[in-house]
Amino acid sequence: MLWLVVGTGIVVALLRGGKLRIEDVGLRAMWVAPAALALQLFSFVAPGTLLNAVLILTSYSLLVYGLVRNSHLQSLRLVLLGVILNMLVIAANGGRMPVDPRAAQASGVNIESVLAGAEAKHVVAGPETRLSFLGDVIPVPLVRRVISVGDIAISLGLFLLIQDLMGRRLEIDLGPGG
């Protein structure tokens, strides 16, 4: 779904007169994103294990570090909020994001692999789920996905970041310090 957000962000920025060049906005700790992605990919080796949880939570910790280092960009503060929300629910549920089966069904998402425990990053939400309201509970049938509140914050922040990077800043007041 992030590719859809990035693509939409680029198209909107171009329609608004932005250029396909990245302005120098002073991004710091750029190594964090590929390192976090690598950890997420390695997590698929051992689904449902302590190693899996450690890899996923370490990747989220790296993302938080990188986003804090870049919090001078208002759009990345929104991404940071989303990452923290997702990290909280994942940490509370043993390293996996809970998925609401009703939301999955409403989106047309097949959760058989989640039900079988074969998913490295997801678990079916149930009565024992902690912070379930922060899990993947929002059906998005158009793209056959179930997303979280954190995913919405991440997506909006990335969309706004693309507007900034392509030279046509969108001003949105996020309150004090924004």
C-alpha cells in the first residue's frame, strides 16, 4: 500500500507544479530505512518465534531513531506517530500486528495463513489481543487491505513528505511546534 501512497504523492506533486528532483531538506541517518527493511525481511525466516519478534521490534526501533533524527520535517513527525502506534500494538502482541478477521473479510483479504500461524508479521485478533484498536482493523476493500490508525498516519506523512521533497510544500498545521 505504501507504493500506492508514494505514486499518488508523486502524481499530485507533479500536478501541483512540483519537479521530479529531490530538494536538499537535510535528511539524516539515511542508513536506517534499508537496515530496518532488511530486518523486516529476515523476520520471515522464523514466524511466531522470539527471533521474529526481536527482528521486527528492532526494525521499528531503528525507524523511530531515524524519524526522531529527522523530526525537523513536519511530515516525518506524522510518520513517527504512525510508526510508534504500530510499534506499540506489535510489541503488546508478541511481535505481530493483530488483524481483525471481520475487517479482513470486509476487504476481501484471505487470512488463512494468519489463522494457521504462518505469518511472520500478523496474528488474528481475538479476546486476548492487547491494544486491538491500534491493530489492522480498518478495511480498505479498494486495495484489498486491512490497515491500522498508525498506517493512516504513516501514509499521510509520506504523502506530505513527497510534496515537500518535490518542492511544493503543503502547509498543514499540526499544532504547537508544527
